[in-house]
Amino acid sequence: MTPVPRILIVIGTRPEAIKMAPVHDALRHLEPAFETKIALSGQHLDLVEPALDIFGLAPDYRLNVMREGQDVADVVSRVLRGVRGILREAAPDVLLVQGDTATVFAASLAGFLEKVKVGHVEAGLRSHDRHAPFPEEILRRLTDVASEYHFAPTIRARDELLQENTSPDSVFVTGNTVVDALLSVARRQRPVRDPSLAEIQSRVRGDEARLVLLTAHRREAFGPPLAEIFRAVRDVVDAHPDVCVLYPVHPNPNVLVPAREWLADHPRIHLTEPLDYLDLVAALETAALVMTDSGGIQEEAPTFATPVLVLRDVTERPEGVEAGVAELVGTDRRLIAERARAALSREPGLEPPRNPYGDGRAGERIADILAADLLGRTRRCEDWAG
């Protein structure tokens, strides 16, 4: 009898938890079901487990690596040592990571050093600027080097990997698992919990207001660039009396302090705690416009045909720009305000654009690829055609 393959999923942040949930679910529904365990690094202490709860998942291992005042190098070293210990105890056949965080890189390096196959979900994203986003651009490149399975979310990501001489036999186009997670959550019926969102949502339904969802937290924007973004947001709200902004503020003082300074006194700009994932999905579905420097939200908003202004100079997700669902505006106050006004003045299209990031079956494809390799069976689904 063939042994049941053992998979270890390592998660550090909330986006990783959300994007790995469909993979875990698909592995659990294989015949035979894989033995799949979850390890949390603790990089996002308060945000990860509530996200896992939404998908009915619980961690098997906790590292709790975070310490006050530490930097990225500290996180990498602690995760490297911690994951090495888990690998020696759990002895998985494959270690799965997702994205481009310190946890992802350190875990992939631990897998390589322990001679465990590493699978990188969301492989091949490139901004081609080593300092933007920092340090994620370098972390994801190094993770791809350490990996033996490269689960590229798009054809462009696949092509980036192939141009770097990654073995074609290790590269698979799956779509992005965030679309799977988003579609799963969007089907649920639950009143929103955040009071500011509930109030704005009620006004939107009564045609009394339009919602603009803002997320801004990238470290390369700390200081004057973030102040420019916030000044532009005020300009947009002042120019549109029916617009309300909802801003779930990152707790980092480099974000929280200037957000309060520039935005807190405006009656139609609502600063909130980070939203739980169900509320975030509801906000994306309700919004007339999203302004963000987040990578994941660039992928999620197109599912609801919500236009996106990307508050960065470069993006590793250019598919949205090419499909016309996103626009790069950087951190220039005048350009942000100008393009926001244009987006809010645009008549809704008759047919929403196709989401260029996936079709909701990425988790299924990843599980199928692993089953074909580890069990020697024929693949049952093809790569995503994009």
C-alpha cells in the first residue's frame, strides 16, 4: 500500500492564511486525502488565526517568533531555526509556502537545507525593482530558487520563471488561490461586523453614498509619500460630496500616526481597525473604487469589477493593469486625485471585465499536481489557460 503523502503548510501572515486555505481544502478532499499539517510562524500574531477560523482550519504547530523591536533579519533567523525543528519532527514529503514574506523565504530555505521538496504558491511574481516592494521582491526570488514546485498564478508569472531558466517541468500555471478563497467567502451571508462599514453600506444601498476603500501600509511609502497619499484622499472626498472613505489602518505607528494626523478629522473618512476577511470581502463588493498598495487586493477587487488605483510606482501584478481593471498612480497627490475623479465619474460598463488572476480552481490544480507527482497518477485537470 502506498504511504499517504505528508504535507506541511507554513504560514506567517493573514494573506498567506487566506491564500493557503483553498490548497489545504483541496488536499483534504483528495482520494486518498493527504496528511496535511499547518505551522504558524507568528509573524502576524493577532490576524492569522481569525483568518484560519473563517475556513475551519487550526494550526498544528506555533513558533511565536515575533519580538519587540526586531527586524526582518531577526524574523528570518527565528523562522529558519523553528521550521527546521518542525521538519525534523513532522518529516513531510513537501513543504508548501505562499507569497513573499520573511516567513516564506526562511521556511523555504529550511526546507532546502533539510532536503524536503518545497512548493511555492504564487511563484514568479516580479516587479524588477529589488527595492520595491522591499524586501518582498528579493524574498520571493530567493524562495523560487529554493523551490522544486513553482505554482505560477498567471501565464506572465510562468514566463518570468522560464526567463530565469527555471526548469519548465517544475512550473505550473494554476491561477491565484485568493480568487478561490474570495468566491468561497462571497457566497456566505453574514452581516458585516465593523460599524463604520455597516453604516456606509446602508447608505450605499439607499443610493445616498459611494464607498472608496483605502489600504496603504507599504514601508517604502513611510514618511512623505504616505502623507501625499492621505492629502490626495482628502482632495477626492472634498471633490465628491457623496463619497465616503473606509480606511482599515495598519497598526504600525509609521502608518497609524500620520493617518490620524491627516484623515481623522474628516467626517466622511472613517479610520477603522483591520477588517476581518468577511468584512473585507463585503467592502470590496460594495466599493465604487479601491485605492491600495496591497498586492492581494489588486487580485481580489477585479472579481467584483471594482476599479483599482495602485498606490505604487511598480507592481508585480501587471495583469490587472493590462486588463484595464487597475491603474498605477504611485504616490503623487495630483495624479492620485485626478485618476480617482476619473474612475468615480466613469459610467459602469455593460459587462464586467474578466478577472485576470484566476477562475476559482487554483487550489484544486495544486492538489492535483502534487497527487500526480507523489502518487504517480495521471493529472485530472489542466493548467489554467489564463
